[in-house]
Amino acid sequence: QEYTALKLRVKEWAPEAEKAIKGKVPEGADVFFVPATLRPETMYGQTCCFVGPKIKYGVFKVSDKEFYVITDRAARNMAYQGVFPENGVYEKVAEVLGSACVGTIVNAPLSAHKDGVRILPMESVLPTKGTGVVTCVPSDSPDDYATVMDLIKKAEYYGIKKEWAELEIIPLIKTPSYGDLTAQFLVKKLKISSPKDTKQLEEAKELAYKEGFYQGIMVYGEFKGDKVEIAKPKVRQQLLDAGDGFAYAEPEKKVISRSA
Ligand code: ZZB
């Protein structure tokens, strides 16, 4: 899987996370949360960025001025993909629990929400996939939409301010079958009522991917009017050229045949 890793720069730390990194990251250095995405063309619609509250993240040094918050596993993989200065070497300067990061404000490249977005908790983030950081696009990702609705509904339970999850959901892509808010449409259609409806969410994700890629037309951003198929690599290249993102590949997983 070839992901686009996106660099979301920390603007303001949540107090607990700030304590965890204090004295370990040089004053004035930039720290980035780095989600891995397969949908660079949807980055205009980022409304928050998810971490697993129970996941342990490392803060890894890229240079004196630049540090990445990702899982140890992702850092190891990146170390063989030219992300760090020396091949195979990755230096961890601090550790921080996902829950401690909740409330942190980050700048999300291309997002319409220019003042920044919050780091919020998502129970279903897999520590074994991508970077363990997931950027949230509730217009086009059913998982993200279901999680955002749940965060709003149970803000107190999650220990967040409701407003943090209430950023406007902007239509990005229009398709013949699902309109211009694919995730919301599919969540309703498949009667998904919470992020725990994992089976329906899996189905919704597959449908959203297919329809979005093959039938989608951009209705937002620089490539408005273009087919998603055409816009996707262009948006990706822009992010790479601007230094706001880089390529990240997951190592091949052995496919185990279920019928064998
Ligand atoms: C933004 C985005 C916008 C995404 C969208 C999807 C969609 P897949 O297809 O199963 O390989 N993701 C990345 N890492 C993790 C993780 N550790 N745990 C849980 N989810 C993760 O999934 C790839 C997508 O899953 C990634 O692309 C990321 O969310 C999420 F409009 O980034 B995506 C229809 C999907 N739409």
C-alpha cells in the first residue's frame, strides 16, 4: 500500500502532552502528527485528526528542527524509506499516550479549516496500520463520520469539548449514487448508529472508495470539476512538492488464503 503521509504541525499542545515532551524537544522545533492516507484528494475536508487514546506514540527526530509523532512500528518502516537522515536509524526522544494528546491544535495542510483542527480520540485506530494517526474527513470516510457524530453526542464521556468535533463538514466530491456527502449518505443508508457497527462500516468504506474513485467529481479546491481519478495524483504531488507530505509504504503483508 502506497500511502501519503501528511504533516500536521502542532500549534498548541494539550497540557498533558506538553508535559510529556517538555525538555525533550528543543525550543522552537516543529512537531508534526503524521497520518497516513489513501485519499489525498480529500485533504481539503479535514476537520480533526484522530489518535488511539490507548496507543503509545513516539516522538521521533527528523532533524534539529523537525519531529514526528507516530507509532514505533511506523518509525521503523520509515527508517528504511529515507525519512530519517540515516538509513535504518530512528531516534525516539519522547513517548506520549494518545489520550494525552487529545485537544492539541494542529495545522492540517489544505484543510478549509485554516485556524487548525484538534487531535481527537478514535477507539478503532489500529496500532498495526499506517502510522497509528488518522486524519479525519467526515464528508468521505464513513468511519470518520460515525466517530465524529459519536464524539459530538458523548463529548463529556470522551472528555472533549463538543465544539472541537463540530467543524463544518464541507462537500468535496460528488457522485451519482451518493450525492456530495458520501459518508453521511452511506451511514444513513446502512443504518449505522455508532463507530462500533464495524461490519456495516467496512461495507460502507468499500462502497465509498469505489464510487468516489470511479464516479467522483471534485466540487471543491483547485481541481474542482475534475474527475477524482485525475485530481487524486495531482493533489498528492502538490502536497509532496510543498513539503507537506511524503510517500510512505507499508511492508508487504503475507496473504493468508481463507479457503486453504
Ligand atoms: C483520509 C481518508 C479520507 C481516508 C477518506 C479514507 C477515506 P484501508 O482502505 O483500510 O487501507 N487509516 C489509516 N491508518 C489507520 C489506522 N491505523 N487505523 C484505522 N484507520 C486508519 O484504509 C486506509 C484509510 O484508513 C486511510 O485513508 C485512513 O483514512 C484510515 F475519505 O485517510 B483515510 C472510504 C474511505 N475514505
